[in-house]
Amino acid sequence: MSWLTVRKSGAVAVCGAILVAASPVFSASADAANPYAASAAAAAKWQAGELVDGGIPGFSGADWGLTIDTMMALAATRSQPAALGAAADAVAANIRKYNSAEEWGMPGSRIAGATAKVLFASVVAGREPTAFGGLDMRAETLDLIASADAGDDVGRIRDKLTGSPDSGNAFGQSLAVLGLARSGGVPQTAVDFLIKQQCPSGGFRLFPGQLGSTGATCQDTPTTVLDPDSTGMAVQALLSAAAESGSTGAAAAAKKGADWLKSKQRADGSFGGSGPTEASNTNSTGLAGQALHAAGYSTEADKAAAWVAKHQITADNAGAATKDVGTIAYNEDALTSARAEGIPDFQRDQWRRATPQALLVLADVPLGDLGKAPTEPTGTATSSPVPTGSHTPAPSGSATHTGSESPSASTSATPTTSLGQTASASITASATNTTRAGTSGSASGGGSTSGGGGTANGGGGSLARTGAEIGGMVLLAVGLVGTGFAVRAGARRKNGKHT
């Protein structure tokens, strides 16, 4: 997980977090060669059980970034098709609550990371990207990519908001590259901008020109902050761009990023994020391990999976948490607390954020293959160059969740987070805590990505933010304009995070 500092515009500081979500996982029956397939399926089952009317509950209403993270996890395991369909229906019915500030009097506004995350969600759910919720999410994402007259920002996916600093970051950019590559092709300029966020050492920065790195292209300096979560997202996005679109330079940059990740893996197999999430955690380990697998580093990916598996609640180690078998703890403190005291309601948000991203490495399927048929080889496009509406709709209902109606509003003054990126969700336990941006990606920008940890939540350790919503953060900032207060928030994603 990574962190993000606040940027101010007048009296308002806007930041979002997105966490990119999970990658495809095979069920135990579908992939006997994967020793963690059953563990991944158990984690997905627990996460599906947390859905309420198709959405994952946030601090106020449904958290759409985290719901998309959940969709990715369910698609990865292919074990909960009804729940996946219900979540897809709910997201499709609430897109504008997630990727815009229209309900707050900003018609035509768009949040870059959240828009890209919705596009990717439509792809992994097997829905038509050009008609998801009655909207053309591919066109909306392309419309946010800066054109040739944007100077250093050419190719960057940017917000369409008045009076707010741009929240676009590496999580959102990666989600855009993934979604576009999987839905008909990604512009080379968008790939080039993502590559510019890679420092010579191989790691990726979360934000352009911030966190110790200035200039249009990332440079290694004593103050540059390189982020394992952002790097894991970027590696997988670039691999997909190379396979689906033949993008120039993508494969080489992906390998360089994977080599950097390999050098940062700890002896026990774990990864930490950057800033306040630097300690080993399952969110960062799940995403980084998934990227290593995608890049062909199976030995290292297996070590990461083994570490994550040790933090899963099972029938044998549950202790007081017997009702929550399958879920994955953010860290050792959270696991110890759950075994001793169970998981009380006020701590469930942390587990809902940790589980989807952590299970990615257990699923053993790259983001670029998420939603493809089990026999479909890596790099095979799931849609024609021009989407034709031939995607097979995912199941739309489930025995326990209605999911087709719109859950309660996700945009409120109370921040929520998710693996994607909307303004609302990437804040951790409080406005002063840092979380990661994703597009849901890492806060503020981008697309959904892994959640950033916050302060301890009860006895459960750092609060995992896997997919903060940028949209929510923007709305929070807008709501505070009248009072003259500046919102202070840090950023995951990745879900960030949570693009």
C-alpha cells in the first residue's frame, strides 16, 4: 500500500484513493495445479457474503469502488457467479454516483480513476463496455485522456472537474490502460504516460511530480517515493497493453517493474507499501505477488501466496472468528485480534478491504486475464477491436442478494473507500490518516487500487484501504467549500488506493 499527500486548491484539499482490484482466480476444481485455489474460493465466498443489495457497505451507503474490487475477486475465482452478477447490476445502476459529482451540482463532471475502474469492471464481468448501465464507458474513458496539446500531460487520464486539483495517478492510469486494452485497444499515448511514471530503477511513483519526484518523467532521487502497489498495477497493465494492443515499450517496462518488485520482496515472501503502509501487509503482498506471477516469476509469487495464506481465517485456526472463515487479515495484529475476540461490526470494513486484494495472489491469474474463459490463453482479446455487444451477460441475481436495484447513495460527506477510485472512499479511519489511492487506485487519482492502511482499528491493526473512491473525496471537498475548511486526507487502490 502506498500513501499520498494532500494538494490544496483554495480552501479545499482534494484527494482520492483507489485500489485496483483483484485478478482472476480459478476455483479449486478448475485449476488443480494451484494449491491455493480453494483458499481463494473461500475468500471470495466470504466477500460475496458481505454484499448488501449488490453493494459492499461503506461508511455511508454502498462503497462502489470496493464493490468493484469485490467484482474482480469474484471473477477471479469464478466461484460466485450470482453474486458477481448482482454486484455488476448494482454498479451499473449507480455509475454517476461513483464517477461524477453531478449530484453535487457539477453536471458533466467526471472522475478519472473511477471512470477507468468502471470500464474495467464491465470487462471483467463480461458486460458490454459500450453499454454498461446504458453508458459507453470506453468512450468516457477515452474522453478523459489528455490530447496532444496537453504538454507533459499528454496521454494522462485526467478528471473533468471545475476548481479541483487533478487526482489522476498511477492506479487510475493503469486501470485505464487495462480497461481500454481489453475493450478494443489502448492509445499509445496512454501507455507512454504510464511508462513515464517508472523511475530508472524500475519502480513506479504514485503521482506525477509528487512525493519526492519532480518532472514529467520519474527520476531516482534520495527523496523519490516508489510504490510497490502502484508498480504491481502498472506491471500488469503494461503486460496487457503489450499482449492485447502490441503497445510499444510496454513489455520491456513491465519486465523492469517486475524485476524491481522482485528485489523488494522480503525474506518471508511478503511486501509492504510505501509511507505509513510500509510494514508487511496482505494488500500489498496480494497485488505485488499477482504481478510477479503475471511476469513469470512463479517462485516469488508462490512465496507471496504462502505468506498471505497464513493470514486467512480457516476452520482450523478461527478461534473466536468461526463465523468468518475465509476472510483474510490485513496483517498479523488483525489476525491475532480476530482469533481472540472475533470480528466485531466496527472492524468489518477493514476485512472487506483486505480480502479482495489479498486473494489476488492466491487466485494466480493476472489482471489482464481477469474475466476470460479458463481455456483462453493470455493475451487473447475478449472483445473485437470495435465492441459489438457480444459479451455474455453475467448472472444478474442471487438467492441471497437482490443486487439489481440501486443501493443507498455512495457519495456522502463521510468518506468511504474501495479498491477503485472515487472521491469518497480512500480515506482511512480518519481524515488525518493516509490511505492509498487507486483509481479507486490510490487516493486521488486514479483508478482503484489497493487500500492504504490507516491507523489501528480496534485491535485489528492498520485499516486496509483497497480501492478508495476518488469520487467520494471530491464530493467531500465540494461539501466543505461552504465552510472554508480544507479536507486533509492521505492515500492505497489502489484499489488506493482503489482507483
